[in-house]
Amino acid sequence: MIPHPAREQIDLWASASRDCTLGIIIEGQDHARYLLSAHTGHGPCCQPYQDALSAVSVAMG
């Protein structure tokens, strides 16, 4: 079974990433996946999406 982040954690991530002009410090792969999902379609100016994409790219090698 794959563990999922607690609802409280997801709520914290959501409130911290509301402003698409601010950069985000990615806490891990679950956080990056959440941001990619929540900010998909915002376009290239969405900083949380770009930060998450960068974090996933580094992890993929």
C-alpha cells in the first residue's frame, strides 16, 4: 500500500501555494506531485508548478 499525505498536510501545501508568483520550497516528491496536480494548466508563469517540475526532474535524473 502506498502511503498518502495527511489531509492536514495537503491543506498546508494548498494554503502555501495559492500565489502563483511566489516560489515554493519543495518538501519531497509527494509535495511536488501535489503541486503539479494542483497547478497544472496555469501556464509557464506559475512558479509553484515550475518549482515542482524542477524537483521531479532532478529526482528522475
